[in-house]
Amino acid sequence: MPLFRILELDGKTQAEVTGPELRERFDRDGVVILPDFLKQSEMIPVRRELDAHFAPIDEKASENNNGVLERSKQFECDVICWDPLTEKNEVVRKFHANRRLAQLTKETLGAKYTAPRSLVMYSVGGGRGQAWHQDCPAVEQLGFNLNRLFYLNDVLLEDGAIVFVPGSHHMGQIPPGGHQDPLKGEIAVSPKAGTLILLHGHVYHRVTPNLNNKPRVSLNFRAFPKGVPKEVTCIGVYRNGLVNFCDQPKYHDGSPAK
Ligand SMILES: O=C(O)CCC(=O)C(=O)O
């Protein structure tokens, strides 16, 4: 049986766990951190692709006004997204086909999961990070997405830590409040290059502002349990409202989107 090396949520202890043990932690916490999941040789070509893609944007993005949520200043998320899988980027496609990733995902979600897209999130220096959110409404029958977040460069606290509340995927909708106001039980992680974080889409999470002058990048291969459509993530749930990323006129529960 394969063993997976994980970092405990105390941020200090590491442990080797079996697939079922990993699944147990994921069900309990909604988060599993796998440090050094990637070798340098796996990271280098992908890092090169991402750097090349974002280089022209980086030149123009000094004011950090290219955020994906530019339409709505109400939501404090300064990220620029790219989906290299849909663009059939060969390097990213090869990386996505990583066997250990498939094995790990199968342990976490069960067989016949789907993972049709990729989501690179790029934030320029000085950006506001990402406000607290859930990737989709915490309605059990709708299902959820699994974020498989890769970090190809060291992320310092000042670059933008990922902060989450373990177990919050069992707590329903994120309560109203400030974009970056601390929540009880939150944990901040500054992932090192090569880290993979598995994050349940209902877990309350945010990214702290990027106080550095360099970009912060994560590469996410979202996966969906069998029977859950990718459209489950059309509606992002923020503390001060919902965002319809697919620009569809309805929420998933059928009520009209505002
Ligand atoms: O970039 C990160 O660390 C987190 C990304 C995120 O919040 C998301 O994919 O929903």
C-alpha cells in the first residue's frame, strides 16, 4: 500500500500515512498538506511555462488592477487566472498526468473522479490576496470540488499565506464578516516549493495580501467526485455575498442570481 508523507496541521510534525488514513484526515479536516510532493525536475518545466505566460502581464500589472474580480470591487480578490489545460499546454498536460497525483486523488475522492481543468492563480506584488471564501455553496447534495494546489516556488508569509479553518467544511456557509478578518481556529500556511495542498472546496479559506514585490503563483487542478459537475464551482461564496463565475442567471439551488 502506498504511503504519503504529510505535514500535520501543527506545521511542524510530519507523518507517513496510508491512503485510508489520508482520506480520514481529509474527511475530518478538509485539508491535507503534502510537503515535497514534487521533485525539482518535475517543477522546473512547469515553472518555466507559467513564468513565460505571465511575463507580459507582470510588466503591466504594477498597479495590481488586473484582478479577475475587477467587475466587482466588493470582493477583495486580486488574482489573474489562467487555464493551461484547456489551452492544451503540453507541459502542464504532462504534469497533470502525474501518477502519484492520480493515486492520491483516488484515495481522497474515490474512483471515477473528474479533473477537467486547471486554474493558475497569479497575484502581483502589492495585491490584496483573496478574501475569505468557499469555492462553492456548502449544500451537501450539490457536492464539492477538491482543490489540488501546487506551489512551484516558496511562498513566504509576506507573499500571501493560505489561511484556512480546519473542519469548516462541516460548518455550513461562511459567516458574514471582513474579507481578511481572522476566524477562530484558522491556520496560516506558507507553502514551500514542491508542496501540494488538498483543500475541500467548502473549507473557509483566504490568501493574505501580497506585501512583496514579486508575484505569487499557485497551480490548482480542481477535481470533482464522481457525479459532481464542474459547474458546482460556478458560485463562489464570500463573506459579503456570492459571485457567479459562470455568469449564469441562476444559483445552483435555482434561485435568481443577484
Ligand atoms: O492560491 C492559493 O493558495 C489558494 C487558491 C484558492 O483560494 C482557491 O483556489 O480557491
